Amino acid sequence: MKRTIVPLGPYHPLLEEPEHFKLYVEGEKVMELDVEIGYNHRGIEKLSESKTWDQVPYLVERICGICSTSHPFAYCLAVEDLLGCKIPERAELIRVVIAELERIHSHLLWLGLAGHFIGYNTVWMWAWKYRETILEICEKLTGNRNHYAMFKPGGVRRDFNDEQIEYGLNRIEELVKPLTMLTNAILDDPVIHKRLKGVGVLSYEDAVLYSALGPTSRASGVPWDARWDEPLAGFKDLNWKIITQEDGDVFAKAVVRLLECFESISLIKQGLEKMTDGPIDARIKEVPPGEGCGRYEAPRGEVIHYVRSDGSNMPYRHKIRAPTFNNLPTFRVSCVGETIADVALITASIDPCYCCTERVGVVDECGNEKILREDDLIRLSIEKTEQIIKDLGKIPTLYSKEI
Amino acid sequence: MKLVIYYLIYPGFVFASIIGLLSTWFDRKLSARIQWRQGPPWYQSFADIGKLLYKEVIIPKEANRSGFIVAPLFGLAAVTLAVTILGVGMINPTAGFIGDIIVVWYLFAIPAISLIYIGSTSGNPLSSVGVSREIKLLLSYDLPMVILIVMVASKVGGFTIGSITEWQRINGSLIGHWYGVIGFIIAIFCIQAKLGRVPFDLAEAETELGSGILMEMSGAVLAAYVLSQAIALFGLSYFLIILFWGGVSGGIGILWAILKYLLIMVFLILLKNTNPRLRIDQAMKFFWGWMTGGAILAGILAYLGV
């Protein structure tokens, strides 16, 4: 049978961001899939090296409009890991509340888009209507519907007053009923079952093999959650559980996300109720040389920020790994052999966020692309480390034992 | 001369376009209200057609120029003819010819065929996927619908629109019987598929194929297609009223007809707004399995007279 290439992107109604999928199809069946990234690279890691420690949260907040708390969260954890400091309890709880609000809004956003992708525009509009409640709570608590600018290394920037806490508790309670209705309506719809069940199955083994993250792995029965594994300050004292499903198909991913919303509501309520008076900032004065790593569970999966300091007021190196980077390769197993209609859905089911994922491809002047293999990356990494050691003039403390 | 007026003004082109475009507005407005949106003003569909007529027609390099422009006009002419035959059948029940009900059903298929022509000559890979889906869909919903038409015709003992309405005027609507109800429900699904609306909008499938089969159409060519869809929306709902719901009679009957028409529209709109898009294999299974089975069941019930 003749193979045709069906392009999905770089500009396509399915994708909110430029990304190019090449689907090699025979009839309607997808035989092979190629992903091209790099349309939206913004050089944030490099830019971060020219910002002071306090300015970087605003920058990383803009990596992704939807996970605008997860990136600062992971960054602040990295800086605090470098310093070895502990932040006040009230700040921890404020962080939990903001981060969980963001999780609900992100999951509802995904749900709406997923509805749109399968042509179910009513679900789209309804999910976004209920998401509006979350955005209003965010506005009341932080002053912004998105990009909250609440995080700073060592704590949070703004405190909640009693009125705000009261408002948050009331409004979040309001959301439970419509969300339950929406969840039941979606999970019981026979046509949705037909479209989503058994589609794009990612088995447990493959999820582990490809290091899938977030709801993508949890839907395959892998109970990975950075909030739990780490365990993060703030989350460990609260009562919540990791949602997992066994099937690994698109339906399971939807179930995981919907049920996680209820866990998040419970976390927000606990956080707001438990809040006691106290400081909200550990007051960091300066950052000594060293390195730190922060892991946080963004709505899409684990995001990792790594910072290295040379003792100045800026990060010497800032490395970001967003969850979509790990989830993209799983298409190799979940998309091949499915029809175009399903592939459109499967690519959306990991809740992709391409601009977080962008990497530079190496292209020489003739336009030939070069793919860097593991060995090349290790070699480049070693060269870079040696360069850093040379530049610093001494061996960083962490490496001193090994070298 | 009379035929020209029938064809161009009433009940043909002008009348059907106005009602059709108002129906599309009704569809959009009600869908919007279901989805907590405001929805467009009543003249939106007219404004859309006007805007499209203004725009440049871009014809793909690989396409046949004249064919690309003529095909949608051909579809428009065909649906107008179908609506005219239906309308004249109402004005003058004896004017029909034997088999006109079948002719009307297949005239409504011509926009789809012209679309298949345009999609396949445009040389766009997404369009070609849309074309293959459209052909499969065309084959699937035709089978149950033709069974239903044959059932109705054999029940009333005549293959003309006049005989169908006449029989229902004397013996009561077919929808008053079980076979009529089953047939009506199946016909609603077939019409939804014929109009390419959710859950059967596979050929367009905005989020999969980016408008698929319509992708290369623009300007007046697209306007002709949109207009033929609007007329088909009116025509097919009207077709359904004739087939199962006693047709239209004068006086107070016109008010009843409007109510019936609105009710059918509401069915179509609810179907659109409470379902996700099916996959093509699922849609084919649905029509060749459930719907064809249901149509045969309706035929048996009609034979038994239940």
C-alpha cells in the first residue's frame, strides 16, 4: 500500500503551539511517526544566567502559561536545596494552595481541549466554565488569574489575609458539585467510552522504559509523583493519595486527571484550614557557590530545575527539564498502528506543552541535521563541567571527593 | 416560466436559502446557549456568505480549474432542485413523477459527490484522507435510508411524494406507528451524517484533519458549498416531515409544519452537542449494523402493520 505523509503541524488546529508531527500513513493507519521540535526555542536557560536569583522566578514563570507555578516552584526548591535552608510553614502551605489551584485549572483546561479534539464542544465549554471558578479564586488570592508571581527563593512574596482564606474555602467548596457532575457525565458517556477506551495504550513496562511522567505514567499504573517521592515540604503533612489507573489508554489518562482534581480540592481545603500565623519568608541574603536540584510534580509530570552558583548574584548555570520532554517519545509505542483520528487524540492525551520542551537541533551550514547520541551528550557534558571547573578556578565541593 | 419561478424563487433557491440560513443561525445560537456561550446575531449566516463572496478564490495548482469552480455550483443546483421538487409536491400533489422521492434523496447526495471531486483533485494529503472518509460515510448511511424510503413507499403503495402525503392525510402520520418511530429515529441519524455534522463530521474533522475535505476551498467556492449545506439542512428536515410526519397542509397546517420543523432541528442540534466525533470504522459499523438492522426491523413491523 502507498505511504503518504500526513502533516500534523507546525500550524494545526490541534496544537496550540507550533510543533510538527509527520504521520506516515497507509490509508488511515499510522505506520510511523516523526516528531520535529524546535519551532519555539526561546533560550530561557541562557537568559536565566543573566538574571539575579530573585528575578529568575518571573522568567521561569513564563516558560509555560499553564504551569506558571510549577516552574518557579521547582526553581525555588533548587535554590533552597543549594542553600540547605528550610522555609516557614505558612509559606509552605501557601505554596501548596497555589500549586494545587494551578493543577485543577490545568487539568480542566486539558479536559476541555480533549473534548474539543474529539469534536465534543459542549464538554469544552462546560469544563472551561467551571475552570473560571478556579481562576477567580486565583485572582482573589494572588491578584492574577494566571502568572501569580507568588514564589521567591526562601518563601512566598505575598501573604493571605483571613478574608481571602474564607473566600478560597467557600469558592472551592462550590466547585465540588459541578465537577462531580461533569466527571460522572464524562465517565459514563458510552460514546466517549467508544472513542477513548483501548486507544493509545501505554503498558506499565513501556511507561517505565520511556520514563513517562505525571498522569501519563500514573494512567499506566506507575505510581510516580514527585510530591510524594521527594517528599515535598507542605505536602507530607496533608492527607492525600496518588491516583493511578491500570489500563494506560486515553480514557485512563482522563480518569486520572479528573480524579486528581478532587485530590487537589482536598489539598487546597486542608492547606487553607491548617494555615497558622507566622512568617512567610526565610529571608535569604546571599547564595554561596554550590549546586542544587529541585523536583516538583507539575500537572503534566515531574519538572526538574538544576542551578549552579559561583557565589555571584546570578545562577552560573540553570538547567530545566520539563515533563513533556519525557512524554513525547512514548508516542512511538502508543501511536503506531492507530488511525489518524486516534493519533490526534493520543498526541493530546499526554497534555503536551511544547514550548517547555524545546531543544536546539544541530544543523550545519548545508542544512544537514545532526542527531546527538548519548555518547555525544556525555562527552559534551564532561567538556562543559571541565570548562566550569577551569572558569571557577577551583573544584566545586560536590565533585571534590570524586575527582 | 412557472417552473423557473418555482426553481429560483419559491419554493426553490431564494426561499430555501433564507430558511436554510436562518436554520443554520438557529443551530448556532442554540448550540451556543447549550455551551454557555452568547451565540451570533440572527443575520450572522447571511453575513458569512457575504464575506465569503468578497474573498479571493484560491485554486490549487494541481486542481482542474473549471472543475474546481463548477463542482460546488453543481452541488448547489442539485440541492435547490431537490428542495423545489419537494416544495412543488406540496403545492400540487399530482405534479410529481414516479420515483421522485428516490430522486430527491440522491439529489441531496450530489454536494457530497462534488465535494469528493474537489477534495481529490486538490492534491492535499489531509483532503485526500477526508475524501476517503466521505466516500465511506456516503456508502454507510445510504443503505438504511434507502431501506426506509422503500419501506414507506411500499406501505403507502406509491413511489411519489404526492402518494406518501395523500396516504398520511387519510390514514394518519407514519410516526403514529412503531415502525414510523423507529424509521424516524434512524432517518435523523442518516440526515445528521448526510449533513456532515457531529458525530459524523469525519470528513471535515477540524481537530484531526484541519477541515480535511474543505481545506482547499475558499471564497465564492466555499460560499456555494456553505449555502448548499444550509439548503440541505432545510431540505432534508422537510424531507423527513414528508416521509414520516404527514407533510405540510395549508392554513393552520403551516404552523404545525413549522413546529415539526423546529422539533427536528432541536433533535439534530442536541445530537450534535451531546456526542463526540466517531471514528470512521465506528460510524460504518453503526450504520451497517444498528441502523440497517433497525431499518429492516421497521420494514418487518410495517409489513405486519404494527
